[in-house]
Amino acid sequence: MSLLRFSASVSRRLLWKSAAGESVSTGCSRAASGAVSDKEPLKKAKTPQGRFDLPEEKSKDVLEKFPDDVNPVTKEKGGPRGPEPTRYGDWERKGRCVDF
Amino acid sequence: MVLWLTLKEKSRSLIHLFLPPSLHNLYAVAVNLHRGKILGVTYTIPPFSESGMVLYNSISEHPPWLRNGPSTDNMASVRAASRLLPKRILSKTKAVPAAAVHGSRNFHFSIYGKKKNAQVSNDISTQYPVVDHEFDAVVVGAGGAGLRAAFGLSEAGFNTACITKLFPTRSHTVAAQGGINAALGNMEEDDWRWHFYDTVKGSDWLGDQDAIHYMTEQAPAAVVELENFGMPFSRTEDGKIYQRAFGGQSLKYGKGGQAHRCCCVADRTGHSLLHTLYGRSLRYDTSYFVEYFALDLLMENGECKGVIALCMEDGSIHRFRAQNTVIATGGYGRTFFSCTSAHTSTGDGNAMVTRAGLPCQDLEFVQFHPTGIYGAGCLITEGCRGEGGILINSEGERFMERYAPNAKDLASRDVVSRSMTIEIREGRGVGPDKDHVYLQLHHLPPQQLATRLPGISETAMIFAGVDVTKEPIPVLPTVHYNMGGVPTNYKGQVITYTDGADKVVPGLYACGEAACASVHGANRLGANSLLDLVVFGRACALTIAEEHKPGEKLSPLKPTAGEESVANLDKLRFANGSLRTSEVRLNMQKTMQAHAAVFRTGSVLKEGCDKMDAIYQTMDDLKTFDRGIVWNTDLVETLELQNLMLNAVQTIHSAEQRKESRGAHAREDFKDRVDEFDYSKPLQGQEKKPFDQHWRKHTMSYVDPKTGKVTLEYRPVIDHSLDEQDCARVPPAIRSY
């Protein structure tokens, strides 16, 4: 029981520490921004609170989806994205051969 | 006041030091505090109940100190849990209806299966209490073939158990991204008899033509059935399933040009197949025993009466008695150092059958691909070489020019694989162990790479850690598929070959990559393996439904059945030799890669056989570290190593004995196929060679598990199709494309 209490208090303390740390770092950036305004502004730490502030960058997949998911050349609907996987004689996707 | 703490990864590892192993799945802890004192603690391990409170779905989730003994009553467990809870939380649990306590389904973690059949018996050993289950049918393995067999049996009304060491959707079928062949005739006029011809030719006339007939005839129906289950195949404009050209398929028995037979689901056919089958199987009342490692078959008088398995979650032994056992455990790629298979492809089914004294068929036929990334095992497409990539050795030399002066890097796959292996053997390999070569692409313009081979820079960075525009990719020949396995007939029943005839082993069936109904023969065609899974999974279910009825009385089994498996388990659990499991496994893998890979000659194979026999003897000197029984991965890996060793010795001995080159088994000292006639010349006037002087036959290998001695016998290839009127057999000929 005492062990669990210890771990409960440890995790609570960790929570407090991280919360305190964030406030300190943002405080620092605000204080220092005046002095370093001519250089690049210090990046803000990505806090859980500010998570949805920045527009999320969509990771670009190398294999583009076809419009309406229809391959314009072969008119295949719902087929593999990107160039034809069997063009080299094996089944290729992203440079990997998955069947031959 | 109740304080809920969800344990993050960091604190979880800390807490593991303090908690017993059964609580290592701890997800969240609720601490009831009152004025700084802890009044009670409850904890949850997934899955949660609807109310989010602590509920155990079954006794197996209780830690040992909480269990009330072998009681099947879930209310007892709640009573036990409520002893810990203070009154306020107790009132909350009382409000939870009993049905919720029971859990929505008992299918994952229920230790007892159908409750009335579960008993704990002390007959094997008092240290390993055994739970006995009785079913009509048991399926070992839940990949494509296993799931299809399991729900086919459930659909027919059989009480089925599916034992799997992985969650069904994690089986290796999920990695198959290629398509599935079927002669649907959507793109052009097509006939399954042409598919039959292509498959027989692809197998280099080592495939059993009745099994191939069965598979290709059932293929259109199987694909349509999958599509009816909800598998989202890609479509043509008319809404029919789109088929593309792939895998050596032709029209009109090879004379009509390229056939378009390969159906696919975007980029992920195997993934979609597995998820479709899993979803469909949940409709039926199959009992899933997930994360149960099947140890051995329970054989009595040459009949298979069930399976004995270890529950990895709590270390209990379970005996599943059933009239019918289906083995669908997959291949054994992990015997080699470089393979595309998951770490769990360890040939458990083949080993279980070997330990039961039954033979395995054609294990020497292993399909290789020349350019697999070193370490990761992913294959690099031949298109890289087609676009101008070159293979170089440690001296920076384009060595393919010496082996294939005209075709150079565009030579056929087996030539390239053999050349790479010879370079490595002669000491011109790269890397600290000098055991691979480089595939160079940085001399090509990066724009061309990006347009012609999109995604290759990402692949190379993720799996090889190289920037493909600056550094070469480390590659070596890699194992992709095992054509061999447990011998079956076209119905899926396991057979042995005694006294010149095939004899069925009662009660045992096999399907999928683990089986060798020999549709692939000496070489597998692309996109045929997914077809093999569904057709023969269904065939096993149909055969069992034909020959047996649900609810049949089980034949009696000795109370001490499975004792040797438990003794073996105990021995490995307390093994205290000098070699770690990982060391022995690496030795085996390196030996197999060096001696039984693509480059096979008499001396190399003989040396490999001797080394493998020596490594097999070192298995007595293993050392394991984890002495526990709950989730003992050290023990399970050692059991898997035992299974791998049995497969490896059979592979290399069969390869050493087979003195010809056929399909995937290519030897430098015997470069030709040796058939009963010489098919390159007209048959007139040729004398038929006797059975023991030609090699158009299946290898049946037996191993004595104690000594590791391999015995080989041979079985003739079935040359007639199921119906000669409907589909004539294909007489052997020289295989050239």
C-alpha cells in the first residue's frame, strides 16, 4: 500500500514539475524576446494547451491518391496508388517488392 | 476522494520494479484517499467494462492472490475484488448489472472456453495444473488459412477453438500486399484450365496436379466469396473486379499471351483479406484462444486427438481435445538470417508434426529474392536494377558483368542471387562481417528516381538508414516463402507415404503456408499464395464437415497425454547451460544463410549439414534467464528455437540429398532437372528411369528429435488431375518462359 502511495505521490510531483517547467520556459521566452527580436524568435515548446493553435502540417505521402480514387489510365477504381505496381514484373510499392 | 492515475510509460517501468509480474499490464490505478490515508486501491488492466470501473472479465485476469481457486463463478471474483474497495466504490459496483460483469463476450480471455467443459486436472504434474477443453475441431494458427478454416467449421455447426500465439490480425498474412489470382475473366476471355496449366508449369512439374486442379477451379468462387464477405477489391468501370497482369500467367496454355488474373485491394490485399476474414469469423461462435502457444499434437495410435498449448498470459497448460485438428501455423522464414517474414514465422506446425513422428514434405524448396535489405529483410524491387541501379562488391566493382556479360544486372533473379552469394563467399562482401553487397542508386539522377520509383528514398531511409541519393543500400539474398510443409492431399488431410501409397492420418488436417498440398511444387507463382490460403482453408472445413458431425463423441485419451511436452517445457524453463537462446539462433541463421541459401553445391551443403548437426547438439546446452511462468518470452523464444531447428535440419539435409536443380532449388554441381524421361528430347525410344534414379518426386523428411538425425524418403508426384475429362493433365516439359 505504501509503495502505491509513494508512486502516486511521485507521479503527482512529476505532473506538478512538468507544469511548473512549462510556465518557466514560456516566461523565459517572453522575457528574452525583447533582447533577441532581431534574431529568430525562440521556438515555443509544444505544450498540450497550445496543441491546436498551429495549423497541423499534413504529411505528404509520396504516392498521391488519384482524383475520385480512379486511375485515369486504366480506369481502375480503388486500385493501388502511384504508378502501376507490376510494371517491373514484381509487385512493387514504394521501392519495396512485396510479391514476385 | 478517488484519485485516478493513468500510468504513463515512464512511471510504468518504474512501478514494474515494485509489482508482481501479473500486474505488469497495469493501465490505471484508482486510489481512494481520505485525509491522506489510503482506504482502498483498485486497478484496471485492459479491457475496461462499459462503466470504466475495474471489472475483470474472467478469472484469468486476476492475480494469483486474488483468485478464489478454480471457480468458474465470476461473481466470486467480484466479491473478492470488492473486499478491497471501500464502501463508496462498492456501491458503484453493486449498481453495475451482473451481465456487464460477465463481459460482453467471453471470446478473448476466457480461460475455460465453454464453461461446462473446463476442468482442472492434476494428472500431468502438480506443478503445472492442466485445464482440459473439449471441442469438435481445433485450428492452430489464425492467419488467412486458419481463420478461413475456423469460421468455415463454425458455420457448419462445429464447436471450434482457434488457438493462436498472436492476435489474429497480427498474423503474417497482413504483410502480403500483392494480389490474388483467379480466372474470373473480367478483363478478357479466361479459363481456369489455363491458370491450371500456368501453375503446373510454374511448379516445375513437382506440384500435385489434382491439388492444383482443385485450387484453380475453386479460385473464381473463392474470390467472389471473399468479395461477398466484404473485401473491397478494386473495380473496373463496369463494377467488375479489376484484374491485372502478374505472376507468369498466360492464356491458352501459354500460347495466347499475357493473362490478366490478379485481383487486388489497393495496396494492401493481404491486410484487407485478414481483416475481412477476422470480421467475418466474429459472426460465428468460434472460441478464440489468443496468445496460447501450441506445444505439441496429442497423438495416440497414429491418430491425432488434439493439441496441448501453453497460455502465455498466465502460464497454464491447456489440452484441447478434438476429433479434428487443423494446422495453419505459417512458414519458417526465421531459420535464415535474412528473411521477409515476421519474427513469429517459426514453423511451429511443421515441428509439431515432426515431433509426432510424421513427415514433412519438400522443405528444401525455399523461395529467395536477390535484393533484400540487410538487417530489415524488406525486399528492394527489381525495378531498381531495371532503372539502372547496379550491384557492387567491397572493391566497388560491378560484379554482375563477370557473371552475366550481356544481361549484367538485369539477369534473372536466380542468377543474380547466386552471383551475389559467390561474391560474398569469396570474401568480397561489404560490412563488418563481409556478408552482404551494395545496391547503388546514387549515380542515377534523383529526379528520375523520384518519378520512376516514388517512395524508394523513404523506404531506404526507414529500413536501411541510408540516403539513397548519396549512399548505396546494403542488400543480400532473402528468403520470402517456403513451398514445403506438412504433406496433405487435395482435401487438406495430412498424409504419410507408407507401403507405396498415401495414407491419411486420421484427425489431422493442414492448410496455408504450413501445408504442402503441393500446389506450388518447386516454385511458387506470385499471387497464388493468398489463393492457396482461402481455398485450402475452406477445403479443410468442407472435408471435416463431410466426414464428421458436430457433437460427435471424442475417442478416449490417456490422462497423461502431453506429459513429454510439459517435461520439455519444464526443462527449458530451468535450463542452465552456457549458451543463450539468441546465440544459438544466430548461429543457426548464419549457417543456413551461408550454406543452404541460394548457392548450393555438394561441398557447401555437406559442410552446412555437419555444422547444423553440431548446432543441433548445442541445444542441450541452452541457458534461459526467466524462471517465471507468466508471459515468459525467454521460454517461448526457446520453444520457437526448437521448432526452427527441426525445420532447419530437414531443409539442409533434403537440399543436400536432392541432386538436381528444380525450381527454387538450384545447384551448381547438378544444373539440370532429372526427370524420368529427358523432356528436352523427343520421348520416342527413351527408357523410363526407375523411381530411385530420377528426382521428380517429393521429399518426405523425418527427424528424431533427440538426436537430430534426419531420415529421407520419397513420394511420387500426383500427375493426374481430379477429372481427366474436364481438365486434362499437363505432361512434363522443359520449363522456359
